[in-house]
Amino acid sequence: MTDALTAVTGHEPDVDSLHAMCRLLAEAADGVGEASRYASELALGSRLPRGSRGGPARRTLLRAITDPKGLGWAARGRGLARVGRLVGVFTSRESLAVSLAVTGLKGRIRAAAVHHPELLGDPDTAKVLRAIEEDRQREAVRVFRAILGRKGAERTFALLAPAFADILAWNALTDENPLNDEAGWEVATGRTLTGAEPVLGVAARVWAFLDRGPGRAEPFIPAPALADRLDTTGTIAGYVRNIDAVGTDGTLLVQPVTGPDGVRRYVVQLAGMSGLRGESPQDLLGAVHAVARPSTPYSRAVCQALRHVVPSGAQLALVGHSLGGITAMNLAADRDFCAVYRVTHVIAIGSPVDGKRPADPRTRVCSLVNEHDVVPSLEGRSSVSAYALPEQFTEFTWTDDTHAFPLCHAAERYAHNLEHDVPDAREHVDAELSAYRGRMGAARFFRLYDR
């Protein structure tokens, strides 16, 4: 597997076959992990009887969860099993379940390299992957920093973007940090990140504790220059241009539109992250929180804003870029929100939303992703994933000539892609939103705050 991962040959593997193998490996890793947990509970718990029959059975089970020829160092569970797992993490002991999961991740990276040969063809990225493979995480970090210095963050992140989540999960499962193991396991087995982020392993509940604002929305009248820039064509490219125009300073835009059938509907346009910290709920803390949890100060502030201008029962299309797309999906997943409004569409642009599901089965979701954009993979599923999305989702992915992050993530760049590079995606979304194309009413603006 190592040779297949670190070398690019003239004969490319079949991606569908690789993906099928990766899914089987993930299922096997899950099964072995559960067997390890059960054996650990028997061997290190109190479920076996004491006495002559219990002693030999316990010793046999202990060998099974510590023998490299068996389950490896496979202690799992609570109490002594948890202590045993930590010993294994700190001493880099290998378990069969983790080996299977990591092999699946390697296969996914190899599959991504079929469409993105630069992943394995670039000598620098090959060094990073080789260092992780050989359990030299510190060297992997050092090499990664050296690449950043030589090529810049823009090129480096774009280069790794198609397999970024898989690389983070691989590192999480093999480093000496026990806190990020759960996140690595979720990514490796095709689940959505919910417990923690995969770098340091900071738990989602910690981010939720730090990001506790109730959310607040205040109507405001924008400068004439901003109002004049608004696109009123009712196209997806126009909505993304509007998101770019309002910026990331905590501004929400709501455009009412009377469609061809005479029904008044509303297009809610949500911008992405503003910065590291601030009064806006669109800061970095809010972004990390929104990936794992459905209710955030950003989503609560949007709810307050909509109560001012949108009557109950109205139809909404939620269009969001980056963090705005995550928040749009969080609102669509909120049963209370969907009891008040009928969310017909969510259009997520450059957003990690694949693990979220709308509360209303009629809601249609379109995810638009530049494959060199790292952000959409931050919830664990890449744009070249082995796992399909549900029928409610339509995903369009592409590459352009930027090959640089965050340039390829910018709302302006996505608008350019939609207008000039991906006509199929543009035409599909415009057809989906045909009911929202008609006579535009007066746009409404709100400032959003944490508190």
C-alpha cells in the first residue's frame, strides 16, 4: 500500500474500485474496533467470573488485545481499558482496527491522486505523507512548514485540498495525541465530525461553551454605493456577487421576490467568516462551532432578523458562502425553524455541509465546491469522497486555474467560476431557483452580533 501511495505510475487504478475497497476497510475497521471494545470490557472489567474458569479466559483475552499478531494494542472502553488505550497512544502501539482505518485513508488519498496527480507527484507532499506513514509526525510538521515557506500557504493548502481531511485523519490516528483520535476515526469511517476537530482534538462542547452568545440582529440602511451594487437578476452568480458585496462584517441581506406564479418568496444571503475574533457571530470561533453544532449565535441572529421581515409560512431559499453555507444548513436542519418557514432550497458555496441533513425532506440542497478549496472538507468529507451524498443533495465540483487558497475560496472567485467556468452548475441551480426569479422587492439589511 505504501508503494501505491507514494509513487505515481503510468497505470492509474480504477477510482470506483478503490472507493469500494476503502468503504469495506472502513466497515472492517469499525467491526474490529467493536470486537476490541467487547474483548477489553471482558478482560479488564468485571464481567468474567472469578476462579479457575475466569482466570485463563481473562489471560487469553488480554493476549488478544495486546498481541501484534491478534488485535494489536487494542484496549478500548472505560476504566482500565481507557488507561490501556492511552498507554498505547503515548507509546505508538499499533492496533488492527487503526491499521485498517489508516489503510482505507491511504486508499482514498490514492484515489484522489488519480484526478489530482500533484498530490503524490509533488516531492514535498510525498515527504509529508511518508513521514506520517513512518510515524514521524514532528518531521511531517517540519516538512509541512518548510513547504509553506517555499511555496506559500496559498499553493500548499490548494495542493493538499483534495485529500486534506484524509491526511488530518491519518495523522490524528497515528500521533501521540489521544484527544484527536475520535475525530480521526469519524473521518476514516465516513462519519461527520461531531465530537472534536482533528488537529488538536478540542471537543465541540468546548467550542460551544466559548461561543454562547444569544445572537442579535439590527436593521440598518446601507450606504448608497452598496445598495447600487446589488444584483437583482435572481441568478446564483448574482446572489454570490451580492454576498461578496456585503462583505464579512456581520451583514445579512434578505431580498424578497415575487415569482412568476405571483407568490412572494425570500432569498436570504449569508456571508462567510469575518476574522479571528469580534462582535460578529461570523468569527473563527463561530465557524468552528457551526461545523459540529446546529445552533450558534450566527443562526440565532439570522432567526431574529427574519422575524422582522419574513411572515410565517413564507418560502425561503438560503444561499450561503463558507460559514454562511454552514449556517444555512444549520437553519434548514432546525425543526423549529422549518415549522415557521418553508425552506425550499439551500445553496452552499465552498462550505463543509455534507454531513448535515435538512429537517424537511422536500428541501433541496446544492453544494458548489472548487476542489482546491480546503474549507469544504473541514467536516470530514472531501470533494472526491468515497461516500455518496443522499438524494436531497446535488454536488458540483470543479477546478480552475487559480490553484491557490484562499483565492479559490473567495465569494468573488466562486461567482466568476459560475459565470465562466461551470455552466452546468450555474444552469442547474438557476433552474432550481426559477420560482425565485421575478420582480425584486426592496432589499433589507441587518447587522448581526453575538450579543
